Amino acid sequence: MDERRTQQREAARERQRIRRQRLREEERQSIRDRNRQRMQQKRRNMSQDERELHLDHLRNRDHVRRNNMNMEERQQFLENMRNRDHVRRNNMNQQERQNHLENERNRVQRHRNAHNMERQIYYIGAMDVQCQFCRALRFQREQLNCCHNGKVMLPPLQDYPENLRLLFDANNAEGANFRQNISNYNSAFAFASFGANIRPPPGRGPYCFGLEGQTYHYASNLHANDPEERRYGQLYIIETNKAIHNRVNAPENANCLVSVFQKINEALINNPYAAAYHNMRDIEQQDQERAAIENVSPRKVTMHFIPGPDRRTYNNPSGNEIAAIFVGDDGAPPVHRDIIVYPIGQQRERIAYISCHLDPMVYPLLFPNGELGWHIQIVHVAQRQTRVRTKVTMQEFYSYRLAIRDGFSALHRAGKLLQQYIVELM
């Protein structure tokens, strides 16, 4: 039945097309004038409600038609509209042009008035309802799965470095520059690269982080092939002034301040990943000195990051706890290793998205004390474990981490960097 109706409509359109071609231009113009007068008379006789219904019908019809167009049809439609308006304006006399301009001014004014109207404010209340298990805050009617009714209980993040904390609150040039360029500062001090096809949404408005495709992260070798192109962990084994010089002179950090770099560098002195790179460098130097004395070739030094260390005791991880350093054949490297850092010349190691080292290595400003991300050895609270599942899932872990609680939280104060962190989790 639908196919038959379609065929009938197509046949009717074809008959109309043939009939129009036979008409002379004067007859076509006469028909257009009669139709225009008929529609004007019809609109004048409409009530306000009928006029609104008619306009809604036209808008919906045009909306459906535009949605069904492909790109080429849409471009042709816009071009026809421009040409039609151009011809219509050229054919107007002085009075018609004045009326047209007046109607346009009235339309723009109505549009502005609609936006300037006082809008009704809906107040959902204060965020002051606390979870009885993990003390996460929520609104009165909000359904928040922060700790899954007490099944997940993670240790709080360690105290945030005071000099970094002041940058979030400082009402001066340093504080404003830090908050505005926090993603650049984080990337400058990261231990691993952040690679993605970043595509912010078009148009004006507040900052919004967006990307297409997958993200990928690589841990760098201990040394760069070119000393002037040191990046990531390679900057933690050289002198502080040289490291800051490299970071400041990077093209992407043109808007960053040296004083802010110095404060961040001071705050990350005790970072366990910085300590791990220092340990690897010290061991490499010791082996090179030994080789020079014994007149032999230096042995190969590698650093293996350990996947999911034992976190049943939630102390701050140290450099020795997150990574093991192996020299030549001195001991067997672990069969299950997460990331390997080589001295130089090797292909960079890609970090898996399920690695517990991903968060602290890519986001040192969010986790300056090296708190590990999710790993499979985190278990549910013993009293609330079930037979089906005893381990904390990745979703449960990050639901707990992202919940808002009393006290200072660099995670929720990070602005642009928080958006990047959440988008990468999704």
C-alpha cells in the first residue's frame, strides 16, 4: 500500500512538472501572484491560535526535510535560499523594503526579549546529605552509587603538597596562570605521554574537553637520543635547573611561568616515580663506574614496574615498591611485569589502560604522592563480600574516587585537567 501511494505521488509530481514546463512565464507569474494573494488572505483570516499551529507545522515540516537531506542537498538548498532572498530583495520597491527591514527589526527584538525574560529558578537544595558508609556528599533526591552501600572502602588520598594547594586558591598572577594552563603543567611533569586526537566541540562557550578515537600512553626510555629533547621521566634524572629550562622552552608551554614550574618541581621531590627513575640512574652510573675500573662493557639496566603491588596496607608507595631494577643477569625479571623502562634506544613501552600506574604517571598534579589507580587486587570490605564477587571493579573504584567529600580535593579543583581525566575514563 505504501509503495503504491509513493508511486501515485511520484506520478502526480511528474504531471505537475510537465504542466509547468508548458506554461509561459507570464502564466507562471500570474499563478504565483494568485497563490500568494490566496495565502495572504488565508493568514489574515487566521486566529492567533491557528497562526501558531500553522507556524509549528511549517517548522516541523522544514525540520524533517532538512534532517533527511544529505550534505550535497543541504548545500544546494542553502544556495537556493540565498538566491531566492537576493532576487526578492532586488524586486522590492522602496516601501516594501522599508516594511521588510521593520519586520526584521521586530523579529530580532522579540528574540532578544525572549532571552532576557526572567527565568524561573529551580533550587535543588544544598549538597549536604552524607553517605553513612563513606561520607560522600549528595543532594537530597540524588541517587549516588559512591561506595555501593559500603562494599568499597578506599584509603583517602594523602595530604596534598601545601605549595601546590596554594596555587588553587591564590588570587594572583601565578594562581590564575596555573589554573588556566593546568593541563600544560601536568603534561610537563608527567612520567608518560598522553596521545589522543583532541577535538573540542565547535562553537563558543565554556571550555569543554573532547577527543575522538582511543587514547594511548607511552613510558619513555631513561635517556633521550637527543639531550635537548628530553621528555617525561627523562627530566627527573637531570639537574633541577636544566629540567625546568627544558620544560619552559617547550613550545606548548609558552604561556607557563618559571616560578610555577619551580613550585611544582619542589612538590614532586618525594614522588615515588621520580625516586624510581633516580634509582635507575644511580644504579646505571654505579655499573658504568664498575665497568670502567674492571675494563669491561657496562651491563644492561632495566626497570620493571610491578603490576598491582600488595595494597592491603595502604601506605604511600615508595620507589622500590612500584618498580624493580635489574642489572644484566643479576636476578630474573618478573614474569608478570607491567611496564619496562630501558636505558636508551629501545622502543617505548606502551602503558595498558588497566595498569595501576597509569593515573599517577600521566596525572602527577592529581596524584603527586603517587597513589596507585585501580588494579585487580583491591577487594571488597570483608563484611559485605558476596559469593559472586569479592574484587573491586574499575567502575566501583572510580565511582568512589570521583565522589565529593568534605575537605580539600585537588581532583575536583583541577578544572580543565579534571575534564581530561574523566573523559579518558569513559
